Amino acid sequence: MNPATHRSQRIVVGIDGSDYSTGTLQTAADLSAALNLPLVVISCWSRSDIYFAAQIPVGGFPEADLLEREATRLVDDAVERAFGPERPSGMSIGIRYGHPGQILVEESANARFLILGRRGRGGFLGLRLGSVSAACVAHAHCPVVVVNGPE
């Protein structure tokens, strides 16, 4: 098998645990099942806004473990809302540190499709497309599917 082909044999879905995550996960699981490809769920967390970059203590910041645990909880809750106890086979979950747009664009380099919600937790409610989704649509290395929200 061509190494480049092998790398793209997965569906990546980016979620943040918001209400948009439920439909996004379900859409990603449907596509994953239809194409018989593994589903990789990615959620990102980053440093607390209480620190400026120059103020982060050497060795990290005290809230890092708390923020990572909260990101994990939000993903677990979103997966439970989307699938209940019947989770898709071949699904894996990754919690990554960093800006979601950057992380998801990186993940897209090794994906057949990148699936995202139209918007997430942050930003302004009136936006048609959130900043992370817009960045991924503009810069992803694979086709991007943007799932409309729960409204």
C-alpha cells in the first residue's frame, strides 16, 4: 500500500464539547461507517488566559492538569450525548494541547476527511462560521465537512 494512501485512511473530527459537538460526532461516525474508516476524535485545550506568554512559570502552569481533565470530561460528555453506550467501533479519542485551528490543520494532513461543527463554544453567537472552522476550511490538507448546528 502506498504510504500516503495509508495515512489518509481515517476520519478526523474536531470537537469542543459544545452542543454542536453532538451532531458533528454523529455525522463523522456515519461517514466513518460508510467508508469503513477509523474515526479519530480530537479535542484541544490551551493555557489559561490568566497568563501572558511571558508570565507562564518555568515548567508550565499550575492549571494545566485541571484544563486537560476538563477537556477530557467535555469530550466524554459529548461522546455520551452522541452515542450513549453504543460507541462506534474503531473510534479513538485524542486530547491535544494547542490552538484548535493549528492542531486540526496538522491532523488533516493524515486524514481522508476533517469534520467540524459550524461553530463552537467561543466567539460571537451571530457568526455563521467560527474561527476554528474557518481556519480549517482555508488551510486543511484534506476535504473539510462543516456540520450545521443544533438549531
